[in-house]
Amino acid sequence: MTGRLIAPDQVRPRPVQTRDTPAGRRWQVKWRIESNDRTRAFKSRQAAVAFHAELVAATTGRGREMFDADTSLPASWNPEPKAEDFTFLDVAITTVERLWDHWGSKNRMGRVESLAQLVVYATTAEHPDRQMLRRLVRNHVLTGPGAAKPLVPMRLPRKSEYSVADLEKALRWLERHSQRIVGLDDVTALEKLLEDASRSVVDGRTLGRSSCDRARGSASLAFDEAVRMKVFQANPVRALPRRGRTKTTEVEPALLPTPDEAAALVDALSTISDSAVRLYRAFFTVMWTCGTRPSELYGLRAGPHIVLPVEPGAWGSMVVSEPLVGSSRRWTDDGDSREMRPGLKSRSDGSTRMILLPPPAVRELRAHLERTQPAPGELVFRNNNGKPLDQSVVGRIWRKCRTRACDGQFTLTVYQLRHTAASTMLRAGVPVARAAQQLGNSVPVFLRTYARIMSDDDTQFMRQMDAALGSAESGDSDDVGPTEEAPAA
């Protein structure tokens, strides 16, 4: 079983026919499903007519329902599947269908990518073209709720084009060779699957740590689904020890620019074009001074929640609420390449956060609003056509700034500009809880991310230790211990 369903409008029942055979007269019911013909013979006319009537009812009127691709019959006619009948492909499809609406567009993309990688390796034989098979699973099998996406000719980089017939053949191969889920709870088999999935299907090289961790997380989701389907009593992935190096989220202080260097990087916009200064100067300035996420600025809208005092040196504030995340039309619900999240990252829907704006951010943001004049409710940061900023274009402009300022010594991305804000806050002595609130992190996440910045000030460490050790050496202590009396003469 694969779980692939076919819409009832792809099924065409034909009238009952009679056929004389050596064993006697038979009544045949024929129907076409997609491009395949199916036949079932009956010994009595009454049984054939009854079967034909049920088949017609399943394709027309209120009784319409999806057909199973394996049996070519209405899905409700199938017997309850047994645990040992489920394959890893079945579980992956069910996992995506159940969790699709709970995932954001970027999470959908990452999960489907890693599940497709696992599906390709969870087979009883090796397919001759795993790259094509992975693309097939990604684009046409793990497509979320509803009918499967129709097959279309596909071309892979540096390879010839694959016809629909080639893809149908590969899909049938996968349905036959997908490994039974009940055999994958073994520690050895599960470790081998995760080890195989950590290699590229193109050249066999080992993927990055984040890709490996995402594959393990997606495998855990699939086995959670198998537990929900009562195939297993517990998720075997959770009991599997992690091997290899541990992924670190700590920020390296030496890779971050100082405030003067960050300002120089932003000033490099003037060497690109006047349009770059007009569109991106305020964007980059707010990021490195306030610690906002790019998506929060992409989705920032004009209104009274942005307070920008006109007094020199005054601080302002703004409230962010609906980040605009760049994605792909393939993964969004409305087919747009961007998705507006209903709440902040790792927060509930409707969540908001107030961000304090230091004077440089107030000055640049006020100048930007005076130039662009957005109406209340319109996006603050837009391109020359009035559309949201394109994430790839912003990244390209920032890379030019990096190469034209500070001798090209910095490699930080647009997102990592917020780390500069965190570093500046910590070195200035801002309490950890307040800095975490400004960046939209919990205190544990903030400490885990910026621990090295908090501990790299050797000068302060030595000064504090000198004060403590010097006090001990001078004997200026209130605690005076007992003294030994001299013996009597």
C-alpha cells in the first residue's frame, strides 16, 4: 500500500457486458481509472449489476469518493490495513498529510526535503537514479493533503529529460521496493538508514550537520506517526544515541564587526548605487543596532506603532507582529512566494514585541519613511515597484557591502547582523534578560547563543581577579585566624 489516491473524475465505469467462456456465461464490469483498464467478472447478472451500481455511485452524486491507486477501487472498500503492511513510504505520506497545515512554508520545505531523502534510502533495493527518485518523491508524492500532484516531464541538472512514463515507472518501482516499517525499528537498521540519508544522492558526499539533524528529526516525526498508527508502542528514534559532532549554535565573537565596522559596512551602500542607499540603508541600520530579524522588517507596516521622536538623541520604539517569510510558491497555501506568519517566531499566533530604537535607527528610519511615504498599513520596506523586498536581492546587496568595506574581512549574513546588536548590548553591560527581550529570544536560548561573547572579555576578567587576589595577598581581611603562642622561656 502507498496511500496514493485518485480523484473520482478520473474513473469511467462502462456498462455491464456478457461473455461466453468454456466454463459458462460470465458478466463483466469494466472501468477505466486514469489510463488503465480494469475488469471484474461475475457468475450472475445480479451480482455484476450490483457491483456496477456501487461503482457508479462512488464516481457520481453525493457518494463520490477517492479511489485507491493499488486496488483501483473506492478507498472505503479496502480492508483495515495491518501493521506489517505499512511501508516507510506510507508512513511518510501520512505524516506530511497530517502535519502539513501545522507547518509554515519553510518548515514544509525542510521536512519534505529530508523525508524524501529518507524515502529514497528506505528501500529493499538500490534505484539506478536516486536523484530523479528523490525529486519525484519531493514534487509529486509528498504533496500534502488532497490528490497527488500530476506528473509532468522533468529535467535534472546536467541530465536528460524524464518523460511521464519514466516517472510512472519509477513511482511503481518505489511502491514495490519501499521497506516495511516494522523492520526499521531495529537499532542496526535504523542507524543504517540515518547514516545513508546523511549522504547526498548526487555524489555520495556527507551532508552538513544541519541537514543530518533535520533528517533525524523528520525520521522521528515519521516514527511518531507510526506510533499513532499503532505500528509501534514507542518511537525508536528517540532511544537512538546521537553520534558524531554536536551541532553548536554559539556565535563566534571574532567574526562579528564592532559598531564602527558595522556602520562602515552600511555606508558601503553608497558605492553601489543611490537606489541601494534609498532602499536598504535604514533596513541594515535597524538590524545591526536593534537586533531585529529580517522577516520582522520585511513584514513591518506603517502606523502609530512606530514612534520616531524628532528630538536629536531621543530613542524611539516600534512593535513587530507579523513577520513576512520568503519561501516558494510550492510550499505556501495561497501560491505566493512569501508567507505572512500570524505570530512571531517560536511564539503563539497574535504575539507582538516592542523593540526600542536607538538614535541612529530613529534617524535612518524617519528619513526612510519621509522618502517613501507609505500609507498606514502598507509595508515600510518595499522595492522600486512597491512590492516587498526580495530576500535574494537583499542578500546580494549585502554581499557587495561586505566586499567593499573593511577590506572584505567579514562573512556574516544579513541575518547575522542581529548578532552584532547582541554583542554591542552585552559589551555595554545591558542585563541578559533585557537584551534577550530586545532580540525576541528566551533567556536560555540567548545564553546558549551568545555564551562566548559574554566570556571573551579577558581584560575585565583579569581586572576582577587582580582585585580579588590582591585583596587576599595584602592581608586586608576581616577574618583573623588563631595565632600560636610562643613557648615560655
